[in-house]
Amino acid sequence: MSIFFKKKRGEGGEMEAELPAAGLISLTDVNASLVKIFVLTIPLAIESGLFVSRSVATRIRRPIVQKQVKKDVKVSIHIRADGVIELNKKPVTREQLEDLVPKLLARSIEKNALLSADPEVVYEDVVAMIDFLKQQGAGDVLILKRKSRTKKGG
Amino acid sequence: MARAGGGEGEIAQAIFNLASVFIFILIFLILSTKELFQGTSVDVELPKAHVIEADLEQSISISVTKDHKYYVGDSLVPLDLISQLVRQKHWEYVARNENDSTLYGEQLVVIRADKGVDWGSVLAAIDQAKKARSKRITLAVVKKD
């Protein structure tokens, strides 16, 4: 107990009371600060999500007919394993992509985009592309599964 | 005087207790954060994104680690068993909601993949979730600053 409390000696020399040691008070302050910082930083650490599939209930506000979707899709992107990005089957640079995608999306009613990637592509690059498309105003990014088109052995 | 001294002693004791409580709160928060907010304690480095669409509610989490291991919640499972486990969780969700079978597949499935894994591994996990007739699938990301 002597670690946490200091006995105060009175004028007559008798022990008067136990006061909390300065260390204990600062410990309380530090703890309180740590809890506050922790609670405040929780929102920064929370995970969020990018939809790759939605239920009908969440799409009910804008019902879509399958045929219309196919016709309406103006942006189809494929990321190749060698890093080349194809926009509507034509290789494009990142700058061209940033220029063309908003224009193409503007011509679309539903503003949906198709995205596919070779299985060897790093996941982070695919998420970056989904993020880019959403930032450019794409409604839904529809993920397609395609076979790798890169030639083996060069 | 003795009475006052006793009072100060009680205050000191109270401060000591308060400090202990803070420490316990802190330890509890640190240990339970992952469970509370992610539904799993599998550690993966998530990619970052500017656009955020879904707040991850009570969900089924499928984690893909750097060494290509798959977890459903905290359980390590082989790839081809994921759909079976997800299906089971969907039925549990239905049972929790007064056996309303129209809710089957409505529980959010979160794919938590390490940013360094290949897309093929993530696609395989999405395939498994689709195989279990999951209607809502999302990729977990961390918001970019």
C-alpha cells in the first residue's frame, strides 16, 4: 500500500492521513487518456466494404432488365497479368483511362461497369480499379470471371 | 481529524480502483476490437479505398491470408468446404429470424483478403460464397486517408 499511498505527518508528529501518491494520480490520467485515444481512433480502424454483389432488395429502387444492362454497359475493363489495362478490349494507359472512363460512363444510363482480371493480378490492384471506377461515378462494378489471356512462356 | 483522515484514505482507495477499472476497460477494448467490429480475429492486411459502400454489419466473414489459407469466421477451412459452411451460417441466420426462408442468403458475406494475394484466390472465395447462394457479397477495405 505504501507504493500507492503516502502518509502525511502532522504538526505534532503523528500520522494524519493517507494521500494518493503523485504517481498514482498520473497513472489514472494516463489511463483515461489512453481510453479516450483508443475510443476516438476506433472509427479509423473499422473495416468497410465495396459491394461485388447486391441483393434484389437493395436494387429494387432501380429495376433493371438483363438485356438493357448488356446494351447499356459502356465500360468494360480487363486487367492483364502483365499489368496492361484494356478498356473495351483495347490497351490503354492510366492517363487515357482517367480521361475516357468518365466520358463513357456519362453516356450510360445505369452507369454500370464490367471488370475482369487475370487470376495472377494482385488483389490490391483490382480493388484500386473498383475504387477508381466508383470514384468516376460507376453505379455497380460487375465482376466477370475470364480465363487468363496472357501467353505462357513469353 | 481521524474522521478526515479516513475520508482521504477512501478517496485514495477510490482513485486506485478507478485506475484499475480504466486498465481493465482498456485491456477489454484492445482484446475485443477485432471480434466486435470484424466478426473474426484473423489478421490480414486489407487494401485501402476512397469509396466506401457498406458498413460491415453482423456478417459472415471469409478471410484469405497471405499464405492462401481460407477462414470462415475464425475457422480454417479448405476452399471447397467454404460454401457448405456459409450455407450453414445462412440457415442459422434464417433460424434467428423466425424461420423466414426468404431471408436466406441476405446476410452480408465479407471477403477479407490480404492486399498481396492474387485475384484468383479472392475470386475462388467469391465463387464459394455464390455457390452458397449468398446475395450480398462485399470486399473488405480500409478507408484511405
